[in-house]
Amino acid sequence: MQKDIIVIIGGPGTGKTTIIDGLLERGNCCLPEISREITLEAKKQGIEQLFLENPLLFSELLLEGRKKQYHQAVAEENPVVFIDRGIPDVLAYMHYIGDAYPAFFDEACREHKYTKIFILPPWEAIYESDDARYENYEQATLIYKHLKETYESYGYNLIEVPKDTVDNRILFILGHLSN
């Protein structure tokens, strides 16, 4: 059986989670973004914003979590699995903040390959910050550029999802699965 592991990426506040939720409501198999879980766990341990205080540790925890998600997607019975962010996102954020990272980060990107990548462009009209999203819109736009460059450096052809209603964005994604 052919397994399609589809990743939805984009800077903060571009609608990824809303699209994943919509795909779930339509009966698709989806795996959620895990960075908020890591942030909440750190807060329980007294670290207010782990990504800001110790970006390498945060990124290592995120990398391990995303590798587990990848293997969960591979083991999933459904032939198509959607994931909210992929392994190269970790490197893109490290590039964004200008931090170095160990070689095993790069190796993880090379060893875990996705079928298709859908990228959501910055969209100021829907952008909102919250307690886990500390970036402003300009920073979110820079993150988008780093995501695009990072995924393309691993050979991915990114499919940009147009700014539209949630339903139309979902239909756009589903319509590109058979291509």
C-alpha cells in the first residue's frame, strides 16, 4: 500500500491548525502540532518560554517528537496522513534565530521523507498572537521565508495554498493529493 504523509507548514498564524481541524472533521487522519505540548510541559517545570530560554533543548525535544509522529504516520492504517508541521520546521526555526544545531538534525530531515508539502503564506488579516505564539506578523513572515528555504533545500516542491475560506483551502489540498 502506498503511504502518503502530507505536511502542512507555514509561519505562525497562517491557519495550519484550523485546516488540520477541518481535515479531521472530514474524516481524515491528522496528527497535531506538538510544540505547544512541549511548551506547556516546560511551564509545569517552571520554564516560562523554553524556546526563548533554551532553544537547542526545545528543538531537540521537538525533533524527537516529530520523528515519533513520522513513525506514527508510517504505522497508521490510513493511506493518507496529514501532519501539522514536519521535521525540517525545527531547522527552519533554528535558522530563523541564527542558532547552530548538531548534525543529527540534518540527518533526521534526510532520513524522514514526506510525500507532499503544502505551505500557507503569511496572511495578516487572520494573524493573531497568543500566549504560545510570541512572534509578531513581521517575524512570522521571516519564519515563512526560512521554512520555504529549508524545505526546498531538502528537495521538496512546495505547494502554496491560496488565501481563501477554510473550506476552499481544504478542497485545494485534497484536490492536489491525486496529482
